[in-house]
Amino acid sequence: MLHEQVALVSGGGDGVGRAISLRLAREGVRVIVVDRDAGAAEETARIIRSSGRAADAWGIERNDAASTREVVAQVVERYRRLDVVVDNDVLAGGVSLEGNPVSYWRQVADRPFVGLKRWSESALPVMLRQGGGLITLLAPMTSAVVRDEIAIRFAGAAAHPGRWLVSRRPARVRINCICPGWIETPDVRRALQALPAQDRGRLPYPPPATMILPRQLASLVILLTRHEEIAGRVVAWPDEGAWQL
């Protein structure tokens, strides 16, 4: 089903993005690895190619609408299609747990919608023309309150035609948002270790003893990519070790 499809993974240079890129490649997908660290993107692509799979790397200077349009245009010009977009760049610029947690978590809640607007303006028209596609947005490390707000706002964004250039599931284009909670990455571990003890109690919710692994998140992305019957705009999060869809 996924063989010979073309997928673009933003923030694919390491961590979660690399895990998702590698897993998509195992499924036979040609992966376009996009990252502001061009060397990291190329390393992910090199790992994929070393296993006999197809991958390319793109370094971008800025994570903005113009850069997104440019990379989508280049992908479509070269491969004539774009089937899957995974926006893993919602926490671009690193993990920051210091300062005002309320302000920080508000940014976490907002960023999937920035990504939705950006990809809706660039990738969605391509997918509509070709008759289908999938856009998956990641919103990690959300508290229960912020997670619920994402669910409400994401449903609202899908329900208002034109607001994000998405209204329903047109021409089999699916839009998903994943809220996976805390993810076990070196950046997150370093941020937690550097966080002053007095600030830990101000976090919306503490990280669990066992965090979600990047490979587990990659498995969920594959699940959403494989199964078209999981209609668009799914908000998913782990509950007692199982993904809830």
C-alpha cells in the first residue's frame, strides 16, 4: 500500500523525526528528510540509503510558510507527487522548560495549528490534485488540559471551511494530529536534568518514569498512514500503554 509513495518528514534529522523517517523507508516509501540542520538531514537520508531504500535530504534555513512552499514545490517538481507529510517540527528550536511554564505550554498548544495552516497552503493543493494524501502533525509533551484544547481546536479548525483551507476529508486527504505526551529523546532528558528543582513543580504534569520511545511514535504514524478507514483529524494519545484513536 505504501510502496513507492513519497513522504516528507520535517525535523527528520534526529530523534523522533529520524525514527519516523526510517520506519517509513522500511515500508517502501521514498522519504524526503527536511531539517534546518542540513548535515543531520543528510545523515538520516544516508542511513536509509545504506539499507537499500530511497531517500533525499533538504536543509532549510527557516521554518516558515515560504520555506515550506519552496520545499514542497521542489519535491513535486522532482517526483511529481507528495503522498505523506509528517510535521515533526512543532518544537523547533529545542526544548525549553524554564521560565514561565504557562506561556510555554500555550505555545505548545498553538504550534500544531501553525503547522496545519502552513501545510494546508502548500501540500494540500498537491494532494487534492492527485486524489489523496495524508498530513500528520505532532504535538508532544502536552498536559491533559492543553491536550483537550488541541482536540477541541483541531476539530473546530476542520469544521470551518476556509479557516485552514480544510473542511472535510476531500478527495481522500486525511489530516491527523498526534498528542503523544513526553517522548524519550536526548533533548528532553537534557532539558529535564537542567531544570531547577523549584521549576519542576510548575510543569503542567510531570514526565512519567517511562516515556514514549521514538520508535513507538513511528509505529503510530505508520498505523495512520496505512489505514484509510481511520478517517482524518484523529487526535491520539497514549493511555495506560495503548494508543487511543
